[in-house]
Amino acid sequence: MGVLDNILMALSSLKANKMRSLLTMLGIIIGISSVIAIMTVGDSLTGSITDSMSGMGASNITVSLQKKSSSSSSGFSGGTRMYMFGPNNPDEEDLISEAMIAEYRSLFDGRVTAVSCTESVGSGTITQAEVSGSVNVTGVNPDALTVEDLDMITGRFINDKDNADAKRSAVISDYLAEKLYGSVEKAMGEKLEVSLNNNVQTFYVVGIYHYDTSSSMMAALSDSDNLTTSMYVPAAVGKKITQANQGYQSITVVGAAGEDVDTLLSDTEAFFTSFYTHNETYTISASSMKEMLETMTEMLDTVKVAIAGIAAISLLVGGIGVMNIMLVSITERTREIGTRKALGAPNLAIRVQFIIEAMIICMIAGLLGVLLGVAMGAGAANLLGYPAKPSAAACSLAVGFSMAIGVFFGYYPANKAAKLDPIDALRYE
């Protein structure tokens, strides 16, 4: 009897016992669908975060203050400890100064395209003719335009003169302009009174950028009628409002096209660290978007595999169910097995027949599980606001794994059938 005959016989057996076959497959269907659904959601989440972070700039390097470790001979092995406590805010002499940044620009001329310096001012509300809008106000230098990757619709971005003269210039989103004034054109040059940190601050609109609600994660999670968008003002004005010290706790560097990010990161960190050799509390740490992206991807992959592994336990239960039903099937078909052996069928043929039957059961269950898993995963991903990204490799592996379960759990019943004595089998009632 050939493989095709065994397959047809297996299908005939399944058709004859539809309900029993479905219940047998149920454990594998649940296991496979759970794993595929989790992998689909995980891949969708990873892909969206990767795309979002890549859009921020793969060549971006963040340079920031970090607490130093210090030698201590008591209570810590190796004589080292980390500062757990210290000043809540660094002193002005600890911050990255404008002089450091200017020297860095000069030394790294041609290797970097932008050095963005920002100052968080706070969240505020703008009211115009009984219509209000929420904003996150950030003080910036001109290079922030490159880092933020803003698409300016009209007007201009914050420039050096705005910072030098501490002008009350503001750049807002087209979403906010249309909400407050009805159109982008009407908003240009208008006076903005922002309720910010329990005070009202006045600014004048000098530029408007496009706010893409379709690709914004915050827009997807927020009420579309009450979005909070970014408003940019001169860094000098931001520091004046917050009464912050001169200098920055962190800056963002954008590497030039073709510049090796890892080399630039190492050289940048060495440059700024040299200013902190005699600083007992702080040093400089540099990290790239590439590193952050790799770390985030690894973390998400680990979580995804761990959860999928837990869901895969149901596959073990499904495999045991297949073994159980195959033993029942062999008991019911004892006379059939005896007849085949009496007619000269070798043990191998009997063994192959029942292994193929177990594989067919698991393969069908695997295919149904994949279809159900993809549907569940796509539905969950869409509910979370991410595009569904089912993995073809994971689907193929799932079906292959389900067939392997059929071989593993089907071998014992098949071997038992092959070893039946033909005379005893023919006498079986």
C-alpha cells in the first residue's frame, strides 16, 4: 500500500468519525492559534516601534549627564558604589555648556549635521474664541528642526536671532492652527496666550508644521478632538520661563550621511567626557537610536517567545490527545489490522499507516490553528492600532511542528498496532 493510499485511508477514517476527530484536533488548534496570534501581535508591535524609532533618525546620538561611580572602601564589594542620591538638579557648572557645544561643532565639522538643544517648558492650554487646544511647549535651537524631522507648511522655524534676542516666537502644528483659527493662513502672526505653569505666557506664531495624525501613536490613543501637539519656542525663552540654569542635561547629535554611527558615538562620548574628568558627581553618557532600537527589539522578542512558549504547552496536551485517540482507533480496528497482516502486510506498512494517520490529523489541526491564529492576531493588532504583520515563517513552522507532533505521539500507537499477532487480532471481538 502506497503513501497516497494511506493518506486516503486516513481521510476516510477522519470522515467516518467527524466529531471525535474534531475534538482530538482541538488541543492542537488552540495551541497553534495561540502561538500564531501572539507572534502576529508581537511582530506587529515590534515592526511599528521599529518603524517609529527608525523615523526618528538611525544616526541620532543622545549625549546626556550621568551620575558617576565612586570608590568607597566600605559596604560594597570591589570597593565601588554608585551614587544613589545626589542633587535633584545638576548645578550650572555640571551642565553641558554652550561653549562645549561650540567647540564640538568646530572639531566635528563635516561629521555632524545638527546638534539639537532642547528645554522642556511644560504643558499648557491656549484658548481662542471659546475654543481651546493643548500643547507641550519645548524650547529649542534651530537644529531641532532636523532632529524632530518637521514638515514646515508655512513660515519659518526658530532661528538663532530668536534665541539671541529671546523673542517670543512660536511654531505650532497645523492641527492647532485650524482648530483655533479655522485655517493655517489665519494663524500666521497671531498672538498666542498660553496658560503655562500657572502663568499666562504670550507668544507670536512665526511658523506652522504639519502634524501627521495617521502615524502618531498619541493620536491613535487620544480623542481626535482634543489632541496635545508640540509647540516650539526659543530655548532662551524656555529657560527664562522655567528659570533654568544655562546649559543642558542632554543634547542630540545627528551624524552626517555616510558617517559610521558607532565610531561617531565613541568619539562624541570621549570628547564630552574629557570635560568631566575632575567632576566628582557627573560624567557623560552617549547612546544612539540604533542601540535603543536593538535593545527594544531584543526585549520584545524575548517577551514574545516567552509568552508563545507558555501558549505552546497546550500543544503537549493536544499531542497526548492524538496518542489517546490513536490507541482507541487501533483497538476498534484490530480485526482490520489482523486481516492485513494475514494477507502479508509487513510490520513497517502497518506502522507507516497509523503514523501517517496521526500526521494527517495534526496537519489539518495545524492548518486550522494557523488560520484562526492569523485572524485572532490581526484582529488584536488592529484593535491596538498597529498594522497586522503575520509571519509566513512562523506559520510554516507551526504546521511543520504540528506534523512532528503527529509523528512523535503517533509512533507508540502505530508500533503497538504493528506488533499485534495476526491470529489474536482476527479472533478479537
